[in-house]
Amino acid sequence: MDYNKFEDRISDWIENSMDIKERNEFEKFLKDNPQYQTKIDSVRTAIAAMNNAPTLKVSENFEKNLNNKINALNKSDKSTSGIFGFSRQNFVYLTLSVMCIFILSAYLLQPTDSAYLVADEDTSIEEVNSEDQTTPEIKDIDILNDVNGSFVTDKD
């Protein structure tokens, strides 16, 4: 028998509510470990004090009144449960978390303008041989004339 099992069975041994096999095992453990006799004495003293304690008399409606008060406290706790069932503090934390997620996702998912990041190849521009060292020639000037022709003219 270990000490925990010994402690659990002290009151049963004192009140003589063990069967013979358990009682013999308990007494053998106590004989092998006399240092635990003080524990038995303290439990015996506590049991005697409880048995000699005056009884408390309550009214007949005590249990009913106690249950009514407990139920009233439970109802008042539910009525002040906060917002959407969350306490006010937890609701503030939840709201701040949702706002942070929204702002972060709006920042991460914003559209990027690829025209500024990557130069597209324009097939309408031919480069002049590197021997000429002149500016490139534009084949399709009509693309530039979409703005009422005020910026670029066809005439040289």
C-alpha cells in the first residue's frame, strides 16, 4: 500500500468500515511505517471535533430560498453578458483584431499597376542599326494621335 491509499482509508479504519482484508493490509502498513501514527491521531481528533460540534438549525425554506437567490444571480449575470454574448473587453479585442485583419488584407491585396513595374515590349518600335546612332523610328503614329492629334503630327 502506498501513502496516498493510506491517507484515503484512514477515516474508514477509524470508523471500522473496512472489510477484514483491507483492515489487515492497513494495519500492516501502519506497523511498517510508525511515523504515520501522528496522521491517524490528527484525523481521529478532527472526526471527534466534527461529531461534537453543535448542529446548525435553519428554517424549512432555507434550501428553497438559497436556490432562488442563486438563480437570481445567474439571471443577472446573463443579462449583463456584454455585446453579442462577449464581455465588453473581449468584444473590444475581437473588434480590433478584425480591423487589423481587414487593414492588413486590404494592404496586401491592393492591385498593382504592372505598367509601372514591368516594361512591355512594343513591337511597333524598330531600332535603327547601331551604326546609324539615330533615334528609333515609330511605325504606327496613329496610336499617338488618339489625343486629337495635338501632340504628334504625321507631317515631317
